[in-house]
Amino acid sequence: MTPGFSIGPLDDLGAVLALNAAHVAETSPLDEAALRALRDQACLAAAVTGPEGLSAFLIALDQDAAYASPNFRWFRERYPRFVYVDRIVTAPAARGQGLARALYEELFARAHAAGHVRIACEVNCLPPNPGSDAFHAALGFSEVGRAEIHGGAKTVRYLLREAAR
């Protein structure tokens, strides 16, 4: 991770909501109540801050979370134990500096320490997200399924990787 950035708790909810809203096509809509609910039950809710403020964030939940997401439920129906990355977003001006990778490395370490063996996430096929596809492939994620969600408005690829490698 580039010097001048640090990982800390997800505290600046307004900044998180703004960054999420700027990337809602890749993630999903989020209001303050939903963000608080995710953060409060997350196994990791972390933010990277830098000279310009919030630069990236990650929210991940384990299999015991009370979460109605169709993607989360897909994994819950198939795997007894996992950590699910609900969303990871990096501000455009901060991309290419290793921030998302640093957040994932923190997640991998925490998940492994907690006895988890798999990390799960999804990446959009429709609308396409080639940057996220390449990023997750470089981290060692492999496709384990696909689904159409939101009445066919989105198609996603479900990905897994081991917590420790």
C-alpha cells in the first residue's frame, strides 16, 4: 500500500455512502440504516484513508450474519462456513496504489485467524466489471457459479478462494 494511507475502522458513514453511491452499478444501493446494520454485524468493516480522506472501503460478513442479499444467500445455501465480501470500493483517484489488495490481505488474515477456510464474493457479468474480474483473478479467486438477480437486471459470477494461501 502506498505510504500516506492507513487502514482503520469504517467510521465516516457519510463518506462511505457517497463513495458507494458513485459506484452503485458495481455494488448496490445503500442507505445509512443499511450501512449501519452491515457494519455492526461485519467480521471486517474497514476503510482506507489518505490525504484526500476516504479512499477505499470493504465490508465482509460471515455465514451467521442476518442479511437478505440474494448473493449472500446463494453462498449460505452451499457452504456451511465462509466470509462473504459484500462490497469493496476504491475511489477512482486512489486506484492502482494497492488499497483494495491491502484491504483483502487484512480480510484474509482475519478470516484465517478465525478458522474460516473460504472467502466468497460476486462480480457483475451484466453490467460487466472487467476491472473487478481481473483484480479478483489476480488474488486467486475462482468462479463457482452464476446467477441472474433483480429480475434479470444483473448477472453475477460467484467467486471463492481460500482464506490462507
